[in-house]
Amino acid sequence: AVYLRVLGKHDPKAIIGRPHARARNLSWAVKRRKLWADYLRDASVGDIVFLSNDGKHIDHCGIIVEIDGQNFVSIEGNARDDTGHFAPSDGGVVAMRKRHCCDAAIMGYGVVTRRFVDGNGLQ
């Protein structure tokens, strides 16, 4: 679903070089389309938050579903459950996460809703 927001009906493999999801590659596609933002104030519900588990490399992302001041809620797949385990079957869980805009894991935002609201679509 995240890829569809950025890439539309285009073939992901043709654009990002892989037929499957990978947060880092998605961030590159967002940056190439000049849809990157460094601050939550530039993001909207439906945009993508890019995260890092090590503070250096983007390796996770989610879709923002709520923004409340300096906090936001995102839906994230491949997430650990509330006990810190990664199951089911090592694919993780789909989870809602509440984060503060200064969370060290946040690397940036893909402001993809702007493209769809102003009617420009993908080029």
C-alpha cells in the first residue's frame, strides 16, 4: 500500500530495482520525486514516516494516520509485538505506534499526499 501511494500503478521493479518492498528503496523513490520532508509540520495524514533502528540507515516505514501537535500515530508492518517479539512466523505484526516528532528513530517523511491532493499525480 505504501508503494502504491508513491509509485501509483507503475511497476515497482522498474522504478526501484526490486519487485518487493524495502523501506530504504522507497525513501530513494520519494527523494527522487522531491517528496521528502525533514519535519512533521510538513507531513499530513496519509504520508509516510521513515524510521531507523540503528539511527543511521532507513530500514522501516509506516503510514501516518493521526497527527496531534508534536505527536503522531502510524500504522507499521513488520513490527515487533507489545512484548518485543517479532512473530507471527517472523513476519512481525501490523501495529499502531504513537511517536513524538523528536523520536531519534525518525529519519524523515514522504509527503506523498500532496501529489494526490493537488491533482498532479505521478510523473
